[in-house]
Amino acid sequence: MIQFNKPFVTGDEKKYLAEVFESQEFSGNGPFTQKCQNFLSDFLQGPEVLLTHSCTAALEMMALLLDFKEGDELIVPSYTYPTSASAFLRAGAKIIFCEIEPQTMCISVEDALSKVTKNTKGILAVHYGGIAADVPGLKSEVQGSRVSILEDAAQALGSQLNGQPLGTMGRLSGLSFHETKNIHCGLGGALIINEGDLDRAYKVWERGTNRREKLMNQVARYSWCEVGSSFYPTEFQAAFLWGQLQAINENSEKRKSIYEIYAHRLKKLADDGRIALPKISASNKINYHSFFIFADSDQQQDDLRNHLLKNDIQAYIGYVPLHLSPMGKKLGYKREDLPVTASFSDRLLRLPFHCFLSNEDVHFVCDKIEEFYSAI
Ligand SMILES: *Cc1c(COP(=O)(O)O)cnc(C)c1O
């Protein structure tokens, strides 16, 4: 079976996990957490980075730090992971779903801006598949207003737009280190703070306390200062992540080689109009998180996926758009509300993509896609 995903591992994670056993610092915010945060800060060209136990946690921190509450609105593409919306909904915000650009499956700036009201507090851009959403476009349009631009960069570590790392353009951004992402620690994430009250962020991160000030000997004892939560990961996760971060370049080279085979092999089907491929601008350096294609119809996507499955190849649909989910329906959304999202998500198919695919595997997947299209 050619699996859709196989989590990346280097083997070195074990060595760092053993170091945690020796140091007896288990609970979090220890040496490995510090090392990962410093690494990520450098890698991202300078912002403050706080490790979290998930991207979901980073998104929940965003909602807390920006004081989202009843009456505030968050604009977010329907085409995303549920917690991009639920993190803000649970803070009391009203979720306003917007459309995507079909070429990239990332936020439509035009549609998002058309939905801004006096209650809009934030717009969350999601970098789908590591492809850049137009964050600069959003930022220039809301300049001087109360609207914060935020980034869900869960899939985007290593991608850049005009030389700027994704995750460093919005006010706050989230990364994910879930095992389905390029670099992971089982479950994990990070909050990137590009603008904002760092001191408060530390408190919210450490269960609402000023424990950091105690560790820095600025106060004699620490106590409760803010509404916070237990947002950071254990040192086990940080140690595992540290092992992975050492191999970020190899990981990216391997992914690039897979991506290039897919792109090269599937170009003819795209040129002949049998399938469509995303259009990625030259200013967008991608992290090769995924490879997806668009079939002509929902039915054709299904048939192609089943054809691949019959050949022991696991391809995967993308997100069920949130406005079409049971929760989206509860929020009052209908399919017709976001027709571009509904149509393109129906036809999107993600191909197997992980570091343990051989070139032959990738060619075999392409052979089977060609076989499918030559028969219809
Ligand atoms: C993976 C993902 C998340 C959730 O990340 P977790 O670390 O699993 O909480 C959120 N948003 C997007 C776009 C994702 O791809």
C-alpha cells in the first residue's frame, strides 16, 4: 500500500528523549523548549516563538490575547481545519466564513474584505498546503482599522512570500507539529508573536501566572495574573521536535524531489485540460507540504480516488468545508453561501506525500492517474 502519509522520523529523536530522562526536567518550558523556540525564531527571521501543545492551542491563545468576546467577528475561510474557527467561537466570537481563491485554496481577499463590518476584530488567513495566502494584500487594506490580520500557518513552516517566512506577517500566527505536518512531535505547535504584549503572552501561556518572572528572580513567588491555560508541551515533545528540526533541510529536499516528479509527470494532463493544478506565484517559495489536483467533478474525484485505492494507493480528499459541516449548518450556513469553496473542495484530491516515498512510488501513482484518464 502506498500510504497517504507516513510521519517523518530521523532516529535522533530517541537520543534527545533519553536526555530528558537524564535531566529529569519533564514538564515543559525546559531546555529543549528553549532550544526549539530559539531555533524557530532564527529560522523565521526573528519573531518571538512560544511552543504550544498544538496549533489549536496557538489559535486559542490568539483568541485570548486579542480579547475576542461576544459580538466580535472573525472572518476565516470555510476551507480550513475546524479549530481555525472553534478557537474563536469558544471565546464567544461570531464566525464569518469567506471564500477562497480557487488557484491556491487560500483566502479570497476580495470576499473577506466585503464581509468586514464594524464588529470585525480579526481576519484569519490560512496557508493551505504551505501555499501563501495574500497576507500583505489583507494587511494593506485594513491598515489603521481595528481589524487584526492573523495567520494559520499550521502547514506552512518553511514557506515564504517575497522572501518573508509565512507566519511572520500577521499580528499572531500558529504553527502545527502534528504528525501529519512536515516536521512534528506527535502533537505540537507554536504561537508566533509578531506584534503584541509579549509579557502577557508568557502569562497566558503559563496557566495565567507570572512564573517566568519568578524563574528570572524578578519576583519572590509567582501567582495568578491573567486568564490563561496550560498551553505548552512537555519536554518530551520538545526533545522529539528538536531532533526533527535538525533535519529540516533534508526533509525539505526530499519533499521537493517528490513534488517535482508529480509536477513534471502531471503537467501533460493539466495542459490537456483533463485535471487542474494549483497556481503558485513565482514570489511564493513553498515548503512542499502537499500535492493536490482538481478533477472535473465531484464524481470524477471519487472515481479517481477509488481507482487509486484499487491499486493500493491512498489518496485523500481535502477539508470538508466548515460551512458544509454539521457545525457550519448549526451556525446557519448553506452550500450556496460559498459556491467557489463548495465546488473546488468537491474536486480536490491530495496525492500520497511523505518522506518515505520512493521515486518509483511517485511514478506509479502518476501511471495510475494517467491510466484512469486514458480510460475515460
Ligand atoms: C493541522 C492544522 C491545524 C490543527 O493543528 P493541531 O496542531 O493538530 O492542533 C489547524 N489549522 C490547519 C490549517 C491545519 O492544517
